[in-house]
Amino acid sequence: MNPEARQEALKRRGLTETQDGFELTVQGFQKASRRAQDLRKHGDAEAVRTLALSPEDPLRWEYCRCIQIEAFTAEARASGI
């Protein structure tokens, strides 16, 4: 994955890269929340607990950040890195 493709993948996932790691944008939070709803439908207990939290709860944001990092990592691996 070249640098341009990497940046596009980060943008698609709603992530920004900082010196300390990845940060989640509002768009990324929304996308991850939809993914969590799908996981909840399939019985994922962590998704059930997380979606019960307020959207402002830092734990919910962290869970969503992890979902998006996982999706970004899978995309990067699939690209042949």
C-alpha cells in the first residue's frame, strides 16, 4: 500500500494518525457504531454492552476506535503490505 492509498484507507475508516497512534473522527465513530449494531445483531456480547453506553462515553469511543483500526489493518494486509 503506497502512502496515498494508506491515507485514503485511513480517511475511509474515519481515522487520523497522530504521534501517539490513531484517533477516531466523528465519521469514524458513526461508521463503527453501525458495524457494532451489526455485530450486536449477531450476538456479540461486547457490542451489546458497548452500545448500551451513551454515545459520549469514552469507552464507547474506544470500542469504536478499535473496530476501525481492525478494519484498517485488514485492508492494509489485503493490499499486500
